[in-house]
Amino acid sequence: MDGLNTVLEYLTSVPAWYLATSVDGQPHVRPFSFAQIQDGKLWFVTARTKDVWQELLQNQRFEATSWWPGHG
């Protein structure tokens, strides 16, 4: 299994994962629960009306983390 599929398998196995963005030095973290691979890229979904969409347009850098009950 390649690294991208390993990441996808993990993200789809946890109850939620969290995406952190930053605009003008202000951090924002929110939960996500959907991810998929398409055309060799990892995708997640949000609406264009959401703050996270605008934040990612301003700064494409983000971090992701997760929590899995009983696993840390």
C-alpha cells in the first residue's frame, strides 16, 4: 500500500479528523469526517460558503490531526 492510501485508510477509520488553517496568524481548527483519493490526490470536502474555504484560498497550508478513542 502506498503512503497516500495509508493516509486515506487512517482518515476514514477514525471517528473524526481535524483540519487546522491559519490566516493572518489566527489559527482555526475544525472537524472533518470525509476524505477520498481521486486522480492520485487526497481530497476532502467543504462548501464554498464555509470559512475554511475562504481561509484555504488565502493560505493553502494546513495541518491535520486526529483522535482515535482508546488509541490516543
